[in-house]
Amino acid sequence: MIQLDELRGHPLFKDLSEALLQWLREQLTEVSIAAGEVLAREGETRSHFYVVLQGEVAATKLSRGQQIPTSRFIAPSYFGAVALLSGTPAPGTLKAVTDGRVALLPERAFRELLVGSETFCRLIFHSSFDRLMNLEATLRNREKLAALGTLAAGLAHELNNPAAALVRTADRAVAALATLKVAHIELRDSSMPVDAMKILEGLGERQGLTNVMSAVDALKQNQAADALSDWMVAQGVGKAWLLAPCLVSAGILQEELDSLAVTLNREQFAAAIHWLASTLELNALMEDIRVGSVRISGIIRAMKSYSHLDQSPQQEVDIHEGIEDTLIIMQHRLKQGVTVHREYDHSLPHLSVYGSELNQVWTNLIDNAIDAMSGKGEIVVRTYREMDEAVVEFTDNGTGIADDVMPHLFEPFFSTKPPGQGTGLGLDISYQTVVNRHRGALLVSSRPGQTTFQVRLPLVSRLG
């Protein structure tokens, strides 16, 4: 049995009366612990309060597949009050760092001691509040870093696709330029008539047809390329099967080449076709490079605007721009099967807000909507004005939110996801940002097949 002097020397019990100390000793069960031993696991229901008599115990919380250190309890210390007071499962896992001893106090005795000792009660509530605040701060930072990492990974993927395409296209452009140089020399040496050259130059300025076409259109284009290839072979053009698709993609068919075939000899016509196909190919490749560069530039612009780099924390912004930037940033998740419908009221005035913080709210709400639909479905983003407020709504067609979950949605650490898949702070952070920072409101309504999160922001700034 634990000695009274050891209990009397513990900071938690130093002010207890002799009678309470004697009673406490009878309630406690001493247990030896070994380094590495797990005392309690996250998500389990605890029925004891722990008093660390000797050694050290570490607390961790599972977040996105990693155990995040949250607290260390070095003797003389204690833990387990938060779960008992709130009636919730353990917020983290507790593991012995060293060999040691702990004493277990049953929940019934713990509650009796809270009532019987004002000093004990005050210490427990004060320490529980501090520990919850520290845990929340730790997990908030972790949540922000994890979200940043997820966005960075998504951006890297989104940038890699056009960047890789640019590299491939640039390599092809170098080869096409070399081919064009050879074709130009052949054309010069063939003594091409001036009139024919003017026709060629006009055809060389043609733009390629759109890359988006139906299966029927693609089939017709292939048939046209085969017919043109056969005709050019009959005119003495070498490798006509390679040149025909490029000509057809620019809308050039046999009818436009007949006059050249009649005017020119076979050598001149072959040189003309090679020069024309090389010119059209190089032009098409340069257009692909331009489109890829514009795509990369757009992603970088959205990223800079999303984070509000080089700007003060508070700005006058068009909230639609922030929403669009967020949708671009989250494209790596949306494109897996989510369709976004926009119903914007562009008459809304600019709002004075904390831009980057509000963009994090959009991110959290869109991310939750995607999860609610298991990555496939529809999201409607709607904005409108109501009285003296701007309203932004995000509606998804997921399974909906259970009635018993609704009252707890905005509570810190509350999550319906399995341990490790969420900190339970995403909606809490959003609520704090909208309500406390912007003096607005964050509301939710849900039924099967339709869940709407509504953000209401004052048109006249009341920033906190």
C-alpha cells in the first residue's frame, strides 16, 4: 500500500486533511509500469484517474497516420481528469517512457474527492483547462501544417502535369524546328514560283482544329487523313502518312492542294508539302507551350492570391476570387469525381476580411464536402446578399449529417472520422475564423442527399 508520506508529498494532495489522505490511500491501487508499456489508448473509455508516483509517461495523439507528442507527465504528476470530467473517450494514447509506478483512482472516488476537497477540485480544473488549451494549440498548428502539406502536394501534382508536358513539347519543338530547316532548304533549292509560295505561306498560317472532338469527328478526321495520304503518295510525296494528319488537323484537304499539284513539278510539290507540314507542326507545338505556360502561371497566381503573399492580413477582397483560388488549389481532389456548380451574385461589394484565414475556411468546407460524398458527387457554391450580410453557401449531395452529430459539429476535437484521420479542429477553426474574427455566423443544415454550410459575413467590417 502507498505510504501516507508519499501521498502527502505529492503536489496534488499536499493540502488534504489526514482523514482524506487515509481515505485516498484506501481507494488507490498501485501499479508498476515498464518502459514502453501502453497505459491507455486513444479512443478508449477510461474509468480511472492516474497519479504518477515514479517515472515518466508520454501522451500522444494520432493525426494523419502519425503519433504527435502532446504532453509529458514526470513524477510527481497526474493525468486522466479531462476524459473523466467530460465523459468522453481518451483524447490520446499514454505510454510509459521509463520504468515507474502509478496509482489508479476509480472514477467514483475521483468525483468524491472533487466534492470533498476544494483545493483538489481547483487544481484539477485549472490543470485540465491548461492542458486542453495546450493540446488545442498543438493540434491547431499540426492541422495547419498538415493542411499546408496536403495543399503543397496537390499543387506539386497540378504543376507537374503541365510542366512535364512543356518539357515533352519543347523537345518535340526542337526536333520540328530541325525538320523545318531541312524543308526550308529543299524549298529554296526547288526554285518555287512566287505565286505558289504565297499560297503556301497562307496555308502555313492556319491554326489547328480544337483538341476536343467527339468520337465521330475523330473518325472522320482519320478517314480524311488516310485519303489525303493516299493522294499525296500518288503525287510523289515521301512519308505522306506522317504528314497528312498534321495537314488535316489544320483543315487542309486535297481540294486546297490540287492547284499546287497542277502548277508544281513532283519535286517542288514534295518540298512544298514537307515545308507546310513542318510549319504547321511547329506552330501547333508553340501553341501547346503557350497553353501550358498559361496553366502554370494561373496556378501560381492562384497560390499567391490564396495565401495573400506580400499583402497585409486585412484586405478589401472580392470573396469570389478567394473561392475560385481555393477551387484551383484543390483541383487535385475535385477532379477525381466532383462537379462544382457556381451560382455567384457578382453584385456583392468587396469585403474587408482576413483574406488568407477566410480562404482556409473555404478549404475546410470544400474538403469536408468532398469527404461527405466519398470523393464523387456535386457541390453547389452560391453567394448572395441578405440584408446587411454577404452569404456564401456550400451544398453537397452526400449522405448528410446524423441528428446526434449536429449539436457537436463545431466543438473542438469532435470528429466522426476514425482516430488518426482527423483532429476534429477543421470546423472549429472555421467557426472561430467566421464568428470571432469576422463577427459573422457559420450555420449548417442537413438532410440525406443535401448538406449546406452557410457563411454569413457583415458587409460593414466588424473584424475582431
